[in-house]
Amino acid sequence: MLIYKILRADEWAALQSEGETQGAPIDVTDGYIHFSTDKQARETAAKYFAGVEGLMLLTYDSEKLGDLIKWEPSRGGDLFPHLYGPLRLADMIEAAPLPVSDAGHAFPAHFA
């Protein structure tokens, strides 16, 4: 299953230069990297990144991440994918800009 991580511009730059990261400050604090499914990503963007410019939407395959992914309850009891390990550039399938529009963030055309 494809899962998604939203990164701010500085977090994206760090991932590109270092090849891996422990994630955003909230990820470091929580001890795992927060991901969203396609159905959760828009709400995640609206709740945690409202009005933030320069975001990137990264795509990963949960099956390829294997046992490092744990599905755990969060908002409203939904199961969210959490990565217990570093976020690696080499594991990424795709990165796409997530610009801000009048209606919130403009997800790529192919996004569900």
C-alpha cells in the first residue's frame, strides 16, 4: 500500500543532503515517523500544515518498509502507518510539490 509523508522545505533539503532523517520535530519527539494513507493525507495537511508553503509530498510503499511500519490508532480511531526507523531517500518512490491554493493544499492530479 502506498503511504505518504509531508515534509517542510528544510526537512526535505535535509533528507536530500543526508539521505535519511529521523523526521520532523514531532516525529523525533514521538519516536516514530508519522505517515498517512491517501485517505488521511488531505486531513493531515489541513490540520498540521495549514497555509505552509514549500511542502513536499513523499510517496513510500508500506510493504517495502516491512516490519518497520506499524499500523496504530490515532485520529478518530483510524489506523495510521508509523515508521519505526529512519526515513530514507533510497526507499522513496516519488516526491511531489504540495503548493497552497485557495482551497488548501493542491495535491498532485494523480492523487486519490
